[in-house]
Amino acid sequence: MDCGHLIKQMVEKQIIERGIKNQRVLSVFLSIPRHKFVAPELMRCAYEDCPLSIGSGQTISQPYMVALMTELLQVTEKMKVLEIGAGSGYQSAILGALAAEVYSLERIEVLAKTAAVTLSSLGIENVHIKIADGSVGFKERQPFDAIMVTAGAPRVPQALLDQLAEGGRLVIPVGNRFSQELMCLQKKDGKILETRSCSCIFVPLLGQQGWSVDNE
């Protein structure tokens, strides 16, 4: 699939025109083929302005939302990043191109394995996929310079705040199961500074410090 012009059009129309300005973020979006992260029957839709199903009740997020969350996180090349919800691996690949190391947690085994295969096929070696409850973070590799949550939470998990390094940022959708607000929190001098970005809709964050798995 010759996707060069489709990627360029996606970045120009869906991302730049909506206000994303970070040049490193824009450059990475131009280099990652989104169609590699969807099923073959959805490849023709890969660069459209919408989320797409990846199976198991999960989605690959709308390109603009991926770009917005990435820009808010302010990732630099020396950072160690934690991603909650690997999903297809597309956001993981974006973060991997911007950071030194990315640890991505995914509770659904089939998605985790598929994402790992896709990332490997693209030669992305600094993204590490782990099958785990992302709502409690990844203590073994803390602290993290940046944490991104790609599922809607009922509240900000305390475990993630505890694993955030001083000066680090956490981007997370918070609200009910059907509508959330995108929040950016920064740990500064031991305090949490909070800003709110926009309304959004994500699949629910299931787990110990998210929504109950029993009500899935």
C-alpha cells in the first residue's frame, strides 16, 4: 500500500489544521504507517478522521487525539515513558520514536501480542509490551518521566501519580464510561498541577484502580 500521500494529507488536514504545532510530533506522525496497525479489511480507512476497531472491544484512536495527547505529554528523547493501554501499538510506536524507552501495559493478551509483532516488524525495539493491569502502573520500572493513559478512568489512579517522576507529566481521560475530559497533570515540587484540555470518549480503563472488570 502506497500511503505516503495519505499520511501527509492526514497530518496536514487532521492534525496541523487543528492546532498541533510540535515539530517533533509532526515529523514522527509522517514516519509511522498507521495502516500497519489495523486489520487488512480496514486498511483503506486507516488514514480517515476517526477511531477504528482493533477487536476485543478496543479501538485505535482518532489520529488527532493521538497527536493531541502526544503533544501534551511533551516527550523528549531521553525520557522513560509508561503507556497504559497498548491497543494496536500505534500510539506506542509514536512514543517510541520520541522517547528513549517506552513500557506499554495491555490487559488483553491477543492485543498485546499483535502489537508486539507489529512493532517488531517495523524495527521498533525500544517499546516493551507487557500483559498487565495498567491501572496500577509498573512499579518495577518507576519512576517515569511521562505517563499516558489511553483509556477512560473514573479518577486519576494514585498508583500512576506515585510512579511519576518529579517534573513528569501524566495525560489521562477522566470521567464516566461514556464521556471523559482529557487531563494533563504535572508533578512539581511534590504537588500535582492540573490542566484540562477537551472532552473525549475512550474505552474504559478496567482494573484495580480503574473500572471494575466484573462490570465489563
